[in-house]
Amino acid sequence: MGAQFSQFFPPKPTFTEADVESQDSKVFLITGGASGIGYELAKILYQKNARVYIAGRSEERARQAIRDLKRPIKASADAFKAKESAASSANGGQPGSVRIVWTSSQMVELSAPSQGLIMSEVRAPPRDKARNYVNSKTGNVFLALEFARRTGSSRSIISVCQNPGAAATKLFRHTPWLNYVAFPLLHKASLAALTALYAGLSKDITLDANGCYIVPWGRIHKNLREDLVEAMIPAGEGGSGRATEFWDFCVEMTRDYC
């Protein structure tokens, strides 16, 4: 339980926006960047002169987020650019210079079924929104590792998954009673954004750490639930192969769109 407790009440972050070099010439695509943790992450990266794309379900909210980001940041971004050399982060093409950060949740370790996913529920989702949420976040853990396994030989892409931490966002907007109950455990979204910042930019995450799982506020988690670890090991290598099965399902479902 110690590993779970430390995710609810993490130690101080060791990697913050102050540790981020100029991101001039770097490109970031942030899903869910119109609000909450994604918005705070976009704000940090934009301050560092990155080119940031925000993806979401509402074009209107995304455009409003862009306006909000540009309004107070332009002056500080210009000042930062004047002091920093673009050459300080010019590492395009180097091994591991591209990262994919998948987002999960502590709810996976707390409430996912044995082996992480019940594939019949994936194929025919139940009406239980909470269960579907956990399934989707478990799926991200599996996909992050499978992507790392399948592209690792290229040594150009690092794929990791993160639990950003319990943050006060719009996640509970449809269940205000749950927000009230969880409030004592919630942190500022700007703090949770540091987990994603670590996942995307920290030099701690090398090619040797490809596929790792990151917890608040920027630590590599080495005590993932045992049955989840087993699920992420291919069947031919002593595991259950559940992650591979989920990957294959996703490939099948998205084949017509690729």
C-alpha cells in the first residue's frame, strides 16, 4: 500500500518548468489540452517557445484555450527566447528524441480486474461509466508498453505511460458528489502537469526505460501491480499476453481509419 499512498501524497517534484530548456523547433501534440492538466502542460511548453497543438472534442474550447494561452504568455515567451539559444535543445533525429506519453490513472491499480482487462467488456462495453473509464486507462498502460516493444528496435521513439496524479479538474463535472468526496485528495492541475512534463522531457527517461510507468510528480514506478505486469508479458514469454491481445483488438478496430 506504500506505493499507492505515495501516489496520493507524492514527494516534492524534482523536475519542474525551471528545468526545461528552450523548446524552440520542438512540436507537441496534447490531447485534452483545452482544460485541466493538458492546459497547464500546454502553458508550460508554450512559455518555453514550443509549437503546441491542442487536440480535443470541442473546437470552440480548443480555440478559447489557445486565446487564453497567448494572452498573458507572449511577453514572457519573447523574453525567454531572447535569453536562450535554440541550439541548446537541437537534438532532432537523435535516439529517443521523439516521445509518446500515454495517460492513465491510479484507478487502474486500485480497481482494474485481474489481468487488467476483461476482453469481453472491451468488445461489448458495459453501461457502467466508471468501469469503462478504468478499462480505457488500463488500455493506455498496455498500449504504451506494446508500442515501446514494437518500435524499440528503431531506437528513435520512446513510449511511456503516466498517472499524472489526482487533480482538481473537470473530470468530476458530471458527478459533483464524487468531487466533494475526493476533494481532500485533489491537487492543483498545474502540479499534475509536472508529471507529464517529466514523462515528456526528463533525461531520466532513456531508451532503457522505454515502456515505463510514471507516477506523481515525476518518478518511474517500479512496483506496478503484479497481475498487470504479468498481463504485459507476451504469452510465449511466461505472461498472459493480455496487453498483446488488447493491442491486436485496437488494430482491428482502427484498420479502416489508418
